[in-house]
Amino acid sequence: MEMQELHKEMEELIRLMGFESEQVSVHIDEPHRKITLFIDDDAVRGERTPHVLSAFHHLVNQILRKRGGEHHIIDLNYYRRERERLITELTRTAARKAAISKEAVELPPMNAYERRIVHMEIATHPELRTESEGLGKDRRVIIKCL
């Protein structure tokens, strides 16, 4: 799918959802397959942000798949970027604790994307390893010493 076409589709989708064009901006980073949306509206702030983000992520990737495009990561008002930063920070703290105490450290339940961030961060620590345990929404990562 061509960048300009994707940009127009995103703007149309957002318009159909009831947002005014002056409230919205779309940034597409094609090489990294990321789309960042900025919507200046109370409907996408606070506790609603993860739900609206999930809906956008699903809809945009359905459109891309239908058009023969590749899967993209969607961010809304930098929510995902901030979440990634917090998870990385949590992972580094847990890694230090596991390395010092030589005991397993269990992280809170996370979705697959967030667990992948943890696994990738711990992969840089040769003395540590990770395992995922649990099912569904209770699936979590455990950091262990080798």
C-alpha cells in the first residue's frame, strides 16, 4: 500500500469516527511500520486511551491486510511509547533484583507485545533468562538467573 494512500485512509477512518480534522494528525513511519496518531479530544484521553488504541490498531491492520499491506504498530497520543518506556524501566529494575538476589522475579501480567519487550530487554543480560507463564490475560514473564 502506498504511503499517501494509507495516510488518506487513516484520515478518512478518523473522520468517520467523528473526529474533526483540526484535532487530528497522522504520522506514518513506513520503514519501521509504525503509525502515530495524535487526537486532541477528551474521548481518547485517560482510561479510554488503551481501548481506543486497541480499536485503532485492529481497524488499521484489517485495512492494511485487506489491501495487501504489512502489519503496523499503532500509537495514540504517545500512549504506547510511554508504556514501552515504563515496561523497559520495570524490566531493568527486576533484572537488577534477580541478578542480586539470585531468585526469580515475576512481573505483572502483560499482553504479548509487552512480554516481547521484556524478553528482548533481558536477552541483553547473559546471566539472566526469561519464561512466560500463565494463560490469556494472566500470562506474565518471570526473570530467572542462569
